[in-house]
Amino acid sequence: MTIAKKIGRKVPVAVYACVSLIAFAGQGSAMDEAAQVALGQTEYMAQCASCHGPRGKGDGPVAQVLVNKPPDLTAISARYSGQFPADEIQAIVDGRNMVNPHGDRGMPIWGNRYFAVGMEKSKSVPHDVDAQALAFGRVAALVKFLESIQAE
């Protein structure tokens, strides 16, 4: 049986490999920024575009039926005085440590979803897989992509 069949068909093997590199790599990463952005764009199109739109403007096909309209993700830096708050966006997307005293945040807690997928995938491969690192890597790639689409 091929590794692709063992891991599953929902997310290509290459995506998991790249996410693992992002999760484990430090500042001197072998994966350059362009590769991280490309991986983040793949993640965005698969998980976020239905609500936030293919260009991040908040105009995805699902946005029309949502109570809380998705924000324009190309204007994050503008809302933060021209600086992209990567750590804050990472925490928002991950969502596991966020407390919302006003009810539902209107967006999935991607950290939980990615961790669950990582745990499930780890059962089907013959080596150790750090599900937490996979979840972190997917979110980190997505944040890198969001940073790349900020309006000037």
C-alpha cells in the first residue's frame, strides 16, 4: 500500500510533509517564505475561501448566509496601523486559547480541527507523527499566506 493511501486522500502527502517542516523549523528554515505562502494559500482555498472569498475580501459564497459576516482579510494590517500582527492572527485562527465572553466567535476553532485530523492521520502511518506540530504548521502556513495578501 502506498503512503498516500495510508495517510488518506483528503490532504496530499506533500502538504503534510511541508506542514511538518514549518512546524519543526526555526528561523533558519529550509522552507523559504514563498513555499510557506504557497502552502498557506492551498490551506486557505481548502478551508477559508468559502466564507472569506478566494481573494480574502469576506465575500465567499457562504458569507451571504452567515449571521456574523466574515471580515476583509486583506485589511488586517490596515486595522493594526500598518503592521501585520502574526502572533495575534495565529491565536485567532488556532482558537484553542481564545475566550469569547460574548458567545460564538462565528468561526471554527481550526486548532482543534487540525489537531483531530493530525491525531487520526497519525494512527495510519508507521512512524511517530506529532499531531500538535501538524496543527501548528497548518495554522502557521495560513497566517503566512494572510500576511502576503495584505493591501498596501
